[in-house]
Amino acid sequence: MLTTFELQFKFIGDWHIGVTLNGQFQKYIHNQHLVLELDNSDENSIQLTFLGKDYLNPQHLDNVCEITGLYINQLKLNNLIQQSVFKSDNLEYQTINGCDYINLNGIWSINLNSYTVRGQLEKILNV
């Protein structure tokens, strides 16, 4: 059973992140790591709305948020990041699959279930 979802970040600049689980707003975080208690449902849809880039402000040119760790039930499973999708407000980069380096405003999303996590564990263990 999937009980917790955690993301660790490396921030450059100010980033404001809205967290949604299964369509329900959960919380707002600002330049901090995320720990989220998952629903008891088998399918968990997680969306993070990233706001931290004012494209007209030269001081924001270097603003970056890098995902450095993804944990499920305290197990580090960074390979799951490859199943994420980032949809940005930039016309040239509207959809980025497997995104762990965010330098645009937009929505990062991932769908998790026990089969997905089990598949990643089997790959790691070569089962």
C-alpha cells in the first residue's frame, strides 16, 4: 500500500508550489521539501503547480527548481520521475516528459499506483 510521497528539491530563486492530490488541493509550499500522505485509493494523481518565474524580470532568469529525490514509503525511487509530465506556460516547451529540472512556470504531474511502484522495484532488484 502506498502511504507517503516525498519530493526533495534544490531551489535557486523563490518558488511557490501548490499541491493537489486526486483533484483536491492539499497545501501550498514555498522553497521546501514536500511530504504528502496518500489516499487509501490504489491510484494517486499528484499535481504540483510551480510559480517562480517572472519572464520579464532579469533577476528571475536563473530561477530553477530541481527534483533531487522522489520517495514512496521512504524508498528512494528516482526512476519514477521518468513517468512525470510537466506542462509549462512557454509555447516552445509546452510538454516535457520525465521532467526533474523546472525553470518555467507550469504543472508537474505524476500518476502512481502499486503496480507502477512494484515495476520499479522489480527493475531495481532485477526480478
